[in-house]
Amino acid sequence: MIRFFVSLLFFLGVALWAAPTFPELTGRVVDQAGLLTPDQERSLSELSKSIEDNSTAQVVVVTLKSLEGYDIADYGYQLGRYWKIGQKGKDNGLLIIIAPHDHKVRIEVGYGLEGLITDAEAHELIQSQLIPHIKQQDVYGGIKNTMDEIKSIISHENTGRHSLDKTDHSNRFYWIVIALIPFLFMGVRSKYHDGKKQIHSVKKLLHSLIMGGFSGALALYISHILLISGIIGFIVFLISYFSDKNSDFGSIIDSMDNHTGSRSSDSFDIFSGGGGSFGGGGASGSW
């Protein structure tokens, strides 16, 4: 029995000792090694946000003071899991890791992006962009070029899928129209509640016409289907015309805006409780 507890304590000690110490996730760029200026961090953060806005993929840059003796590939996938990079259900996270003290770099790819950013592509990005720029003391340039290439790869893939799935997108417009109808009736009901009709000004009418026309034109550009575009434009016009602060629909919009505003103040909330499924996809390099 004593031997059992001694062995158990030994293995627990080994497990605790083997766990890496990860830096805190403070944003889209975690410059623990101090390789970037504040302006460069801001620029890379904006580029990361642009990638996520266009593709939903989350790209995080991290520079480390030390790998603490670990292989960068092992450290990378554990860090991705620890930070839970990537959106829930998509696991579309990607880490660009630079450890200057160890002369190591890695692009760690989440499960959801492995079909887009293959191991071979990650290796090519490291060899053609990251390492050459790092050798020239241009860490920022290497990271930015790498992120630009990643954005191009993902955007190109999304564009191809959009053209193949145009029919599916058209069907989604029908469901959007159906989903908006209850909200429309809520707004109309509020406007004419107890038979008290409210007269809107000409300015309100023109504003609603502009909103409806713009929405219809945008829908036509995306779907290329005139009927759907007309329906969407008409619904947007009605929503814009009949909604206000006192209506049920207006209250819903206000609450959504308030909720969005409260979340926007926390710029790192998008990374909490998301994906985190990393299995070693990607590539490593050294100089």
C-alpha cells in the first residue's frame, strides 16, 4: 500500500512537472518576447480581426521568451488547446509561434483549418516568409506576410465554395425572409395598437425607401435572384418604417445593440470558451 501511494505521488509530480507554463492570452497578439512595437502589434491585431471578419478563422500571434525545453510542436498544440483558439464547433484556430531564444518557429493549425492550410503549405510559409525575415531582423514583416498569405488562401477557398453553393445560399435567403416576418408583424401590431395610428414624416419615409433600396440592391448583388432581392428590400423598408423606440421590434433592436455594445468593450471575449481542437497540424522551422 505504501509503495502504491509513493508511486502515485511520483507520477503526479512528473505530470505536474511536465506541464508547460503558458502565457496569458491578452489579445490577438501576445508579444511575450518583446519583438514588436505597439504600432506593429496594433497592425497585426487589425489584420487578425480582418481575417476573422472575412472567414471566421481566428489567427493569434505569440512570441515566447522560452519553450522551457519542450519541442515547439508539442508546446504549440497544447497552447492552442489551453487558449481555446478557434470558434466553437468550427475549431478554426491558427497560431503563429516564434521562440527567438530557441531559434524556433511554428504555424499550428486547428482541425477545422487543416483542409485549407495543409502541413506542406504551412512549411512553405515558414521557409519563404517567416524565417527569411526573422534572419533579417524583420520579425514584423515576416509575420505580416505570413498572415497575408493565410488570408489569401482562406479567402480564395471561401470564394470557390460560395460559387459552388450559390443554390444553398439562395435557399438561406428564403429562410431569412420567413424569419423576419414575425418581427415585422410585431412592429405593425405595436404601431396600430388600440387603433392609434402614428403618422410618419416624409423624412422617415425617404429614409426607409433608401434603406430598402440599398438592401435590395445588396441582396441582388449577392444572390443574383431578383425576386428574393425585391422581397428583402421590401421587408427592410417595412421594418425601417414601422420600427421605433416604443415598438416591440424597436425594443428588441435596442436590446441587441446594448448587448453588442457591452461585449465590444471586451476585445478578447471572442477567444474564451471557443474551439481549441488542435492535434499537431501545421509545421515547424528553425534558423
